[in-house]
Amino acid sequence: MSKNKIALVTGGSRGLGRDIAISLAKKNIDSIITYHSNKSAADEVVAEIRQMGQTSYALQLDTSKINTFDEFFNQLSVYLKSETQYDNLDFLINNAGTGIYQPFIETTEDQFDEMVNVHFKGVYFLTQKALGYLNDGSRIINISSGLTRFTFPNSSAYAPVKGAVEVFTKYLAKELAHRKITANVVAPGAVATDFGGGENKTNEQKRKAVTNVTALGRVGEPEDIGGVVAFLCTEDARWINGQRIEASGGILL
């Protein structure tokens, strides 16, 4: 019987991250999830995964605070060595993020900096720090957005930094190839989560607009995304590298 593998999923306490961690558990992949401030939500996800017979653990992390990354990985390493059979990680899933819906003309420098720090600078340097904890042959999956291909108003700060992550992912695929580490992007369309104030769950006008331009005729759900990420962590996906996979139900084709 082959040894289980383990993933680090940032922002795993709710929404897409929660479903990613649970989808990984369904494929017998253990996880360490991070949460920003909602420890109780993270603990619920951990409990659910453990009930499924997999190992899970939650650690606090603010992906915009790069000066905390060394201590975070120290804690992660202590957990791996003392509580599990793992020495290192097999998968890094950069999912954590926040969103703003703000017209370009009203977007402030602080809002812009938050988007860059959380979604690009944080991802860049967390991945850099993670390399020492990733096995050769590991997989890196970065979560982007359909908004890098099409436009909806009020995402002029968020979408471009996701575009930066997509370019960055190609460089990871090239520069880490000597370690047989692959890097890919999953780009969800509009998904009904609490992200960005929960607009895709509660704003009926936006939900109708999305539904009307989506081939499959509805807004996405977290369950539509987690399985795609989990697939990229399987042996079946070993030859996928440097790619952007959009999971959007065929929006704005």
C-alpha cells in the first residue's frame, strides 16, 4: 500500500479552500489548512476531514505578512515531525485571498496594496519559503480567477494581480522542473462563497447576470472547484504543467 501524501492549503477554513481540503481527503490526501482569523471554522474543517479517516491540522497564517513565514514553516515542520509520518509536503495550494469590488476610479492605494500583498507578493514569497519543505516531484497549484480572461466591472485591482500569479506560475513550472515539481493554475468563474462580501451568493442582480452568460446556466458552487484541484494532485495529472485550467461552467464563451 502506497504512503499517503499531504497538502498545504492556504485559506482552508471556508469557501473554496474548505472544499479543496475535503476533496483532497476523498482522494486519501492529508492536509494542513491555514486560516486568517476564524479558528473555529478551521477546526470544523479539520474535524470533518478526520471523520473521513484522513489527517488534518490547522495553522494560523496571514499571507500578506511575509515576515511571519519563517515562524509559520517552523510550526508546520514541528507538526510534521512530531505528529505525522511525513517529513515534507507533497502539494502546495495557494488559495487564501480576499476580494474587493470597487470601481477603478474609487480604488484606494491601501486597497490596491492589499490585493498585491495577499494575492501576488504573499503567494510569491510563501512559495519561495515552501520550497525547502516540498518533496521533489511535488505539485504547486495556484488559484486564480476567470476575471483574467473576461471582465466584470469593479475588479480592476483584484484581477490584474491574479494575472500576475498566472504568469508567475509558468515561471515556477520552468524553474522548478529540475526537481520535477509541476505548477498549474485553477481559475474559477463566479462562485457562491463569502468571498468579496458574498456578492456571488447574495447579489441577485449579479447572480442573474452571471447565469445569463454561463453556458451551463448557473453560478458556480465551491463543490465545482475542489475536485479540479484534487485531480491535479493525482498521478493522472502528472503530465499537466504550466497550464491554466478554468472551471467556470463556460462563462462568456
